[in-house]
Amino acid sequence: MTEPTPPNDPLDSIEASEAGTVTRLRADRPIPAPAFRGELKRHLGSEPGGPRSSFGAFSPRTLATGYLGAGLILLAVAAAGLAGAGPFGA
């Protein structure tokens, strides 16, 4: 069974004169084994109850909130410096 062609496939932009090459390349495209695809799906957290991906113990929402808070603190320090106060005041 062949996999569907991914969107924006670079092989779609090849000229018609090379259609045979395109057909051969698509037929020879390696397809991962079903066991590997299943393990990858579980590893990436696609299934409920699967392990989280590379975020560790933090959810993406928690990480985004932390980064947003840190960014706001840095902006406040920069604004204080421009106003002449704080650690970078002139």
C-alpha cells in the first residue's frame, strides 16, 4: 500500500518530460514499518494517555505561560531603563 502524497511535494513541480522519473521516485520512496509508525505515534503523544513528547513534566501551556511571564519581566526592566530608573538607567 502506498502512502498519500504529502502536500507541497517537491516532486509535483517537476516538468512533464520527467514524469517517468517522478513515478519511479514515488514508487521507490521508503515507507517506515508499521511497528515504527505505531511507536512514533505513541511517542509523539497522539494517543490519549501516551507519554508527552519532549516537554518533560510541563505541558505546552505551562511553558508558554512561563515564557510570557519572563518576557514581560524583561520588557519591564527595559522600560525602566529607558525611563532612567532601574539597573540600566542612565
